[in-house]
Amino acid sequence: MADLRLGPLLRYTDGSSATVWMETDGPCAAEVRCADGAGGSAQSFLIAGHHYALVPVTGLTAGTTTSYEVLLDGARVWPLPGSPFPPSVIHAPGPEGALRVAFGSCRWAAPPAGGDDPAGPDALDALATRLAADPDGERPHVLLLLGDQVYADETSDATQRWLAERRDTKKPPGSGVADYEEYTHLYYESWLDPRIRWLLSTVPSFMIFDDHDVIDDWNTSASWLADMRATDWWQERLLSGLMSYWVHQHLGNLSHDELAADPVYEAVRAASDGTGVLREFTARADADAATVRWSYRRDFGRVRLVMVDSRAARVLEEKDRAMLDPGEEAWLREQITDRGEGYDHLLLGTSLPWLLPDLVHNAEGWNAALCRGERGERWARLGEKLRRAADLEHWSAFPESFAGLADLIAEAGSGPGAPATVCVLSGDVHHAYIAEPSWITGPGPDSRVVQLVCSPVHNSVPLSMRLAFRLGWSRAARGLGRLLARHGRLARPPVGWRKTDGPWFGNQLMTLTLRGRSARLRLEHAKPRQGAEPRLTTLLDSELSR
């Protein structure tokens, strides 16, 4: 009899349907049964020796919540026997009422050594503890994980010991993961934490990758990529990373209709072993990123989420450098400007912040100008070394893309039917802050526009980086940034901006509560408690909408 190996994860959810993802320890028929009679079933599929199922649940009633159980070949495997947690539930959002969207990024899942967690208390663990203690209390309707769900290049001591038992870690890629099997180990380490496992079974989640899901500074430049492709281990790392992302994260982002129309998913399920199909697909994605779209759009009533791939969709050639290739840029414009029946709030999810501290923004633009030869070949070589050493590869390192996003946001937030808010949701930089732009050219959008950065969920940031990010917003830093911009002959950006709150450091989550045309933001930190599980403490609770 088959049993659960990982999961279940509650993923895509709307007013009448949902998907539940799981890994099993053998081939089986997976079934989800809901207490209200809704449910669904699916046959497992095979990838690299691992069996997975994505069960489409139908028959849900909008505005209701129902508990569910998972059966494999007719035998119940979830909830786990003797589970200390409340029943897992599916909430089908209705057209009315508030929508609560929790978000964050960067969760390093290494288990504490001897009870001591060097990264501090995990914000998702703290959220799970609160929800489990009060299952009928307030909970997020959606959890957005904005990148670095696993760390393929920064593994825990326990994982490194496991890697050393299966290969020589003195040879590249060393203590980083090398293949699909090693990627699955990272997901086990992350998602088998009992509280996280229960949390992800009962709160719908949507995800997007960032660099550490593959490697630090993934796709930072064309010369970086050429250097990586010259190694004898990079191709397997990349293809395995994309394959595991497709299985563990991407599939759950898709609606039932999108899954039914996906030829890769259809081919994988039809094959006795889908490994070859998926490997061929990811090889095409590596050869030509424009042939694949990892970005997606979700509408929650009158709230629109557009999650943007700001890693794999890049154009890296210096003369054409862009955060998004032309096809991806056109798709993004269509999702934002096609208002249909209208939406009250626009959430733009991008793992990398759009608005950074002034000094960092100008340093990245200056560096991009040097790398494309604005100051000659010697400066270009120096610029590339600096770009890699200092991680200068956010939106501001792609000046035309930065300006293009500003123009698109202004268009989305202007005119009849404009949303009340446009919120750019990001992570990556291991601290949290709020920044608000103002348009230099033209009156700017009617919507209130804010950059909301929340990171990490569970990680740390050295003191040197804390000081750098605090100083980056200072008047002196702005002056230095202007000097760099002048040296790089940078065009003036279409927006200026200011930090309105933060920075905050520590493990944290932000939650947006959207009701009609109002928006409220809460920032919570995970705080340790002597002899007890960590708890979330509110640091900010403020109204966003005008």
C-alpha cells in the first residue's frame, strides 16, 4: 500500500475548486475527500524515481470552509494518526469579504542544531503555531512565497553529511546540490517540518523561484552564464533545479484549466516515466528562455496578482540587457492593462525589489553602464567583477526595465477604473521596508503605489549588511549615488521615491488585508519564547489605501 512521502500541500484555490499536491512512496490513485462532499482524484506520475500526484478538487462552495482527508488506493493517509494539529481545511473564497494575503521570501530550512537556531525563530513556524492554537481565528487566505524556497547552494550541516555519503563533496559542486535526487532532499528538509507540513496543507500557497533555488546570482550576466556553462556540473544542476521547481512549485500555481491545456503536464502524466519528457522541456527552457513562461496571474475576486519571473526571463547580452524578454514584457503588460470587469487592487509579485535604497539603485545603474562599455573596456572588466562580488543585479541593474516597469505601473494606476492600490511585493534582501514612488514626468497614477519588501522568513543578515542598508537611505548616500550616476552617464529615472517605513531586520511576514477598495498592511516578527514555540509580534499595522 502506498503512503505519503511529502505533503499534502494545498495549492491553487478559487471559489469552486482547488488542487492538492503530494509525493507518495509508490504508484497509486490519490484521492481528496472533503467533509462537504467536494473532492477529486488523480493517478500518480513518475519523475526520476519519485511518485507525485496533483489532485484537482471540485464541487467547493464559495465562501465556505471544509475539512479534507487524503486517501491513497482507498486507504486514508492524511491526517496523520495521532496528529496534534487541527484538521486541514480548504477555504473557497467568496466574492465578498476581506482577502488576507501573507507574503515573504528566503526560508533557509536547516533544522536547529541542539535546539539552537542560528537564523532565529522561523516566521512560518510561528504562523503555524498561532493558527493551530486558534483554528477558527483569523488566518491568511493566500500565502505568497516570493523566492528561495530552498537553498541549493547553501546547504545545512545535516544535508552536507548526507551529500558526502553519496558523492565526493571535495569536487564541484561541493556542498551544493548536484542533481534531482539531491533537490528532493532539500524539499524534504523544508516541508517535512511538522508545523510547516500542516501549515502548507491548510493555507493555499503560490510560489516563484529566486536565485538560491538554483544558485546565488543566477543569470546575473552573460559572462557569468558563459563561465557557468564551461563547468562540468552546471548543466545538471540547472536542469535538475528547473525540473524540481516544475514538480514541487510551478504545477501548484496553475488553475485546472491551465493544467488541462499544458502539453508538458499531459505528456508527463501519459508516460510510464515522465523523466525524459520533463528533462527535454527544461533543456528547451535553458536553451531559449523565451519558449517557457514561469510567470502567472491569479484573480481573487477584485484583487489581481501577477507573479513575475525576474530570473529565468532575463535578456543578458549587454547591448540588449533586460529583466524580461520581449515576450514576457508583452505578457506582463497584457495582464496588467486588461482590466476586464475591473479590479480594486493590483499585486505585482517579483522576487527582486523594484525600489531599492538610493545608493544601491545608483550603484547598480552605474555598474550596468560600466559593463556595457560606457567608460571603456578597462572599466567594463572592473564593472563585471564588481557586479558579481556585490550582487548588483536587481531591477535597477536593468535601467530600461526599471523605467519600463514605472511606466507600466503608471498606466495601470491611471484613468477610469484604476485600482485603489498597486503593491509591488518583493523579498530577496533579508530585511523589510516600505517605499513609495513619485512620478517625475507627468502627474503620476491615481492609485497609491507602494513597494513592500519582506524578507527573510527564516535566514539571517550580517551586521555589515544591516549597516549598509540603513546608510543606503541616508542623505550622504544619496549624494554619493548622484556622483555614481553622473560618472555612469545615467539617464534620470522616471520616478523618485522615499522610504516611508523600515528597515526592519529579523524573520518576518507581511500581511495585506484587502476589503473593497481599502488595504491594510501588517508586519510581524517571529520572536523566541523561553520554553515555548516562537510567536509573531506585530511591529506595524497601517492603512495603505488613500
